Amino acid sequence: MATTVLLGSAFLGTAGLAATSEGVTASAARVTVTRLSGDALTVDAWIGVGDGKLTLRTAEGPVSVPLADVVEISLGTEPDAPHASAPESVALDLWSGEEIRGQVVAGDEFGLTIRNPILGDVRVDVDAVAGLRFPHRLAQLAEPPDFDAADDADIVHLVGGDRIDCTLAAFGVNSLTCSTSSSDEVSVSYTKVTAVRLMPTGAKVPEGAALLAVLRDGSRLSGSAPTIRDGKLHLESLSGFTASAALGDVVSVLMISDALRYLDELPGPDVRVKPFWKPVAGDPDKIYAPRMNRAFSGGLLKAGGRTWLRGVGVFSGTSLTWSLDGDWSAFRTQVAVDDRAGPLGGVVFVIEVDGKERWRSALVVPASEDGGADETVQSGPIQVPSIDVKGAQTLTLRVLPGTDRAPYPIQDEADWLGAMLVR
């Protein structure tokens, strides 16, 4: 069981994170720490964090790494396998960007309580709630509702595609109550609801976030000043509740920092697709569209047995160009053929800055394949050297369909893993 922690520098100071008196040791895998300034470190345990540093245990004794230099701590926890959720299961969306999954067990005009198998019962004030989703019912819709559309009322989306424009009055255990312009309060059973979106009321994303913790069930928690005690991560949520999760239930903790930006957080790239074989039917740009934070064939990015929550999944023949506007100093990423691709995958990764090539990989094959003594073949994941982008206007990521050893684009599902820009 394990935890992954991404640590930036912007919010972490002497008082930012409380130190822990005990280590958290990986039982089935060692701890890997990815740094900005050098190669990744492989250690035995994560001991603590505080005083502006990360403390790790190695066979030779404890070592410290400045928090400003830490990108990721990976202990190998796997997210829960996808499965069909029960009809009554909900995903509670909060204005802070947090998400809690579980079942509604209490509610009133002031808020509701979600029972989560990892966190227990979590009470959330209504002012923190952005909406509810029922994943089981949403998955059955041919066309899900547009949750980003601006509305001047609370919206209750119903099974069958209808909706109710109303003002939410209260949450209940089995239903919600709302009032419309043409009626007094009406009760709507959750069994008839696919989603609820609340109208913004001036609520702002709370400030002061230090991290975003992602749990194995898909729940997400934002907070600051976390502590690690008794094998658990404790934090004060930005939405006003206290949360504790066993470290074995935490997939990753992503630091919120102005010093780092993942590529999926930037405006969408210019996408160019030149497939080796053109599809018999359909638009290649849609068929071969990149997947943000997903492997090309779906699911989380996975390479070498490890899961990444951030990155870009593409098929060979894809070129992505982002506008940088000279705001960044370096680009960091790892590359691989996704573990789900199969043994025939083989690609070449190319990075260009302002149209000029800065880095090109050898032939990259799946981690399950061994290039042997052939130096022109590598199995991923591969750490790309830090790419200088100071003053650059564009960053282009290209994936080519292999070399003479693997010339045909079969199973060429390529991953740009943890791809980020650093100020």
C-alpha cells in the first residue's frame, strides 16, 4: 500500500507542514522521490515533512531533500479498479475543486452528510457545495448534461433528459427539496436525478491551499498544514471539515503551487494528427485525439507498473503545441509506451522548443519488453532531461511511429507522464 505526494515550493515553509515522528514504509515497493534538480531517489521510507524539507529513510540512514526541489514521492498505491457504482452512490462536487464519493446519509437546509468508506461521515455546509452527480445514471446517458453552461438558477437534471430550474431549499436522505417560479417547494427523489448543479453565489475557491489529496476511490481533498500520524494523513479541508485517511488509501497528494503547471492546466494545445494508416471512416483528429490525464485507450496513465494521475496519452503520429509566451523556465516529463498498449508498441518521442528540436528518444518499447544490449532501444518509463524553455514562445511534443525495428504503428499508445512546466 502506498502514497504519492507531489510537492511544490510556493506554499511550503517552516510552518507549512507539520513534522511526523514516525516513518511510513512501503510494504511491497520502495519509495521513489522525483526531484527538479537531479535524478529520482529510491529510498526505504518517508519519515516526515516540515522545516522546509522532506525527510527520508535509506539503508545508510535518514536523508533530507529541500521541499523546493521535490516534485513527487511515489509509493505505488493503485487507484481502485473501475467498476459500476450503485445507483444511490453520489459524487459531491465542492467549489474548492474537492470531490467526495459515497452515499447521502443526512441533510437539511444547511448542508448534507456523505458517508465515504475511507473518510467516514463527512458533513459539508451547503455554501461549499457546487453540485451532486450520480455516476451510475450519468453513465447510462447518451449525452451527459453540460455542467459548464451558465445558468441563473439551481438546476436539477432528471433521468430522461428533462431538468428543473429552481432554488434549492434543502437536501434530504432520499430526496431534495426545491422551489420553482411556478410552485411552492417540491420534493424530488434522488432516484429520478442524474445530477444537481447549484448556481454560483459569489463563492470563490478558498485560498491557502497547499495540497490536493487524491484517494483510491476517486475522492479529492484540498487542504493546508497536513500532518501524518498513526499511519494517516490528516488535514483541514478548504471546505471547512476535518479529514483523515489511511496512507494506504491515498493515491497521490498534488501540491498546489504557482511554481509548477501541468500541461492539462494550460489552454488547450494545437493538435496535429498524421496517422500512419488513415482510418477507413471518421475524422482522424477525433479518432486520434489526445487524452488529458488518461491513456489513449482510456483509464489512468500507467507505465512500468506505476500509475500517473497527470500527463497526456496519445497515439503515434500526434503533434501537440502549447503557447508558452515566455513565462516558463523548464519543461519536465517522463515518457513511455503505456502498459496497456501490448508488446508491439514502439515509438520515438521528440520535444521541440520554438520549432527547434531539443530532445529525441531512442525507440521506446513497453516496460515488459527488453531491448537487451541494443542502445537504440529503451523501455519506459524514461526520465527526460530538464528542457530549457526560458523565453520560449512554443513547446511541441511529437510522437513518431517507431524505427526500422518497429516501423508499423501497432499498439503505439504513448504517454507523456507528469508533463509539467516550471517557473
